[in-house]
Amino acid sequence: MKNTTALIIVDLNNDFMPGGALGAEGADAVLPVINELAAGDAYGLVVATQDWHPEEHVSFDQWPPHCVAGTPGAELHPHLDDANIDVIIRKGFDAHADSYSGFYNEHGETNGLAELLRARRIEAVDIVGIATDYCVKATAIDAATKAGFRTRVLLNGCRGVGLEPNHIPDAIAAMRAAGVEVVD
């Protein structure tokens, strides 16, 4: 029987790596961990999300321009082994809606991820990527509460932004409160 757990790799765009427009400290350290997970046989499907913004995106009111479609910053990091990725889901492509979550934008419109996972008979998801306190958190909470998947976040495959000292611990607490298993 085919494995019914998917690995979701969140936003390993160049702009979220050290030196990028919104680089998270140490983000590139998760690449070997994620590559090893994706290459293993623990998952029936491996999906990567990719921030993919138009030049005039609503998130640029809060953040510097980042992950602009078609630019090097929007590309997935070259050390992410894409040979083991089955599907890439782009998000944040609507200029008027932010999309921290890989599942739905802020208006509740789908990015197609839940439908893809259901079509592939996925029942559970493991989530890794950038950033623990933003897109990983939103993706995990939506996976558990809106899409209805058993959800784990593997912290050894995540890095956060941590603008304030409490942001990452608060994000972990919010995920746990939403029924997400958070694995250290």
C-alpha cells in the first residue's frame, strides 16, 4: 500500500535564504535535512511551495519586495534537490491577497494544495521550511484545521525569522494549540 503521508517543503526561495531580500538567519542549514527527508521512502508525495509575487504585491506594504515572479530571488534554492520533488505549488501570485499558507490565501481561496493531496489519497503531512513563525506556521495550521490533515512540523527542517524573541515560541505554541504535532 502506498504511503499516505506527504512532505511539504515551504518556501525555500532564494530571497528567504541568507543574503536574500528577507533572508532568515541559518535558513540554508535546513537544505541537507530537507534533501535527506525528500530522498527517503517515508513519503508518498513530496510537494514544495514557492512564493511567487507580482511586482506590485500587497505584502510589499509590510515587507521589502521579495520573491518577485521570474526573478532569481523567487527561484527555489539551487541546493534544494528538486529531483525528489513531485509537485511545486506557487502561492502569493494574487497582487491583492497575501498567502503565507501553502493551502489558502488570506481571503480563503485555495492554492490547490489540499485538492492535490486529497486526489493523491494523502492523509497526513509533515511540514518543513521557511519561516517557522510565518509561512510554516500558516501552512501547518491550515493543514490541520481547514484542510483536515494529520499534521506534524519537523523543527530540524525549519528556520524562523524571529523579529522579536517571542515570535518563534509563540508560533510553535499556536501550531500546537491548533492540533499540530511539533517535533523538535
